[in-house]
Amino acid sequence: MAEEIKGFCLHGNQRIYPNSGEEVTSNTSVVSMDFPALKEGEILAKTLYTGICGSDNSASLGKPNFDWVKRPRIIGHEFSAEVLELGPGEHGDLKVGDIFTPLAMLGCREEDCPACSVAKWNLCSEKQIIGFHRNGGFGQNVVLESDRVVRLMKGLSPEEGALVEPLSIITNALYSKCDIKPGQDVVVSGCGIIGLMSAEVARASGARVLVTGIAHDRDIRLKKARERGFMTIEVSLENSLTDQLAKGIKDSKGLLFGEKGKVDLLIECSGVPQVLTEAIDIVKPEGDICVIATYPKEVSINATHLTRTSLNIKGSMGSCRKDYMAAQKLMLTGSFPSKEYIDLYDFKDITKAFEDSIKAQNVKAVVKMNP
């Protein structure tokens, strides 16, 4: 008898508030999976390791900015996998046994598409996100288009492969949207994995980095940032980033961070609307704000101040193949120490992994999907 294949499924969209006492995973469950015959251009793969993304958490909590995800859905887009079977059609030099990580976003690939015509599927208006538009990496097996496959570079482990996609988002944002120079002072708002990755890449570019979080982050995520040698502060409504910068923040050598309460660059990773609203008050004239987060509601911005200070606000959506390659190089060279950030769970504990992730009780949950 064939072994039963299971997956972690998003089936509900009830709005859940993590601190309300509600069960934070009540919109999800572990289910058995069936797989139809492969279509043209598809492959079947065994999922090896899958990371829990903030967007997976948001969808699981029923946040309104993920209402568009059709349920039921096996979620997960940050993963490594091994090719088990090639379906009909051409697959280039891809072969059974190859270890890869998939491009999370697949564009329409039409020649007249402004994004796909320049190989930026992440900006295609018709893009399909694995784990949201079709079943993804929280299934023990997964079916996907072979066009998504990015082989892991020699020297990277399958566990590290689960971090390539989120790190590729950072390489796209910081190398394509930001003009980081050595000696700059950079604030990373938010200390989830996207924030911590941003801090590592910014420091590798020569910047001095301050990471923000809230009191709840003190003993895990801000602690990790401190262990990695970053400046950290806790922010709140009563003790805002603006106020703390104005009073003066010093690094471990006693050197003042920023200049008169202003910094060169802010990388927004928190997804908290007030943080982005506040951001334009703490960046120097002609400085940069890079927005990686998404938000559950519209964000108010002082547009007149934006004009008068000639600030640059740039959004950054996802990543494309070249960013995946850059991310792997950062791991291989040690510029991003991937193993420092992995909190490993077995598949039997996947619900616990999501609970811990949603409640910010880990740094980066990565699930070993098969024994």
C-alpha cells in the first residue's frame, strides 16, 4: 500500500487575533493529499524543507489582505524539493533526483507583458504564487511547473534551500531599490526574518544597522539581532522610534547613530501602518525608504513633507531568478549566515511550528517535510 501523502491546509478565513486567546491555527489542518496526472510542463517533487513565511501566517490568521487566496489550499512557497517525476513536454536538462528551490512567482510569460518580457515575473499582473494560487510546499509532495525550478548551488544544504526565496526578496529590495553606501546609518523596522535578513545584507554592504522591535520581541528576535551584533531598540506608542532617535542612540563604541535624529535609509519590514507613516520623519532629506512589507489597510503619508524633503520611497515586490542566484551566493560566501536563523521542526510538529511562528516564539521556522 502506497504511503499516505499529507499536507498542511488553509481551509478557513475567520479573522483571528493572536493575543485574544483564540486558537491561532483554527483556520488550518493537516490533510491527506491526492495527485492527478501531471500536465504539460509539470513535475512531481518530494518536498524536503519548507519555511513559514509571514504571508503564510497572515493568511492563516484570516487577515483581509489575503482574502484573495482561495480555500482550501496547501500553502507554502519557501521550500527545497527533489524531482521525483517529469510530466509530458520539455523540461530542458532537468532530471529526476535534482534538488531545487522554486520561484515563488510565475508570470504569464507573454511576449507583450511589460514584466515577463524582461524576466521579472514577480511584477507580472497575472503572476501565480505557489502556495496561494496552487498547492505549495507544505505538502509532502508538490506538483509545479518545471519553469519555476532553480537548482541549489553545490555546497548548499536542503535546509538552507528553504531560505533562498526570502533572502532573494532582500537581494532584490536592497540591491535594486536602495543605494546603500559604506558608512551609512540604516534602520530596519521589524525583526522578523525579513527584517533580520535585511539587517545582515545591509551590514554586508558596509552600513551600520539598527533593528527595531516591540517588547514581545525582546527575548527571541531582538535577542537574535543583538547576538548577531546589531544595535536594537524596542519601540511603542509611548516610546517611538522618532523620539528615541531625537534623544540620541549610541552604538557599542559610544558613537551617535544618525544625525540630529535622521538616518540615511529605513527598510520597512514590520507591516505596521504607523511605522511607515512615521518613517518619513526620520530619514534625511533625499534619503531612501524601502518598503518590503505589505499592510492590512491603507497607510497615511504626509505627502507634502515627502515633497519638501525630496525623499525616495520605493516598494519592492518579491524576486526573480537573478535574485535567487544572488541569494545563494550570499549564503555560500557566508555574507548571510543561514544556519544562524533556522529553527527546525519535524512535520509531525507542523501545527506547533505555525503556532510558534505566529506568536513570534521563533526566529525562522523551517519544517522537515518528510522522514
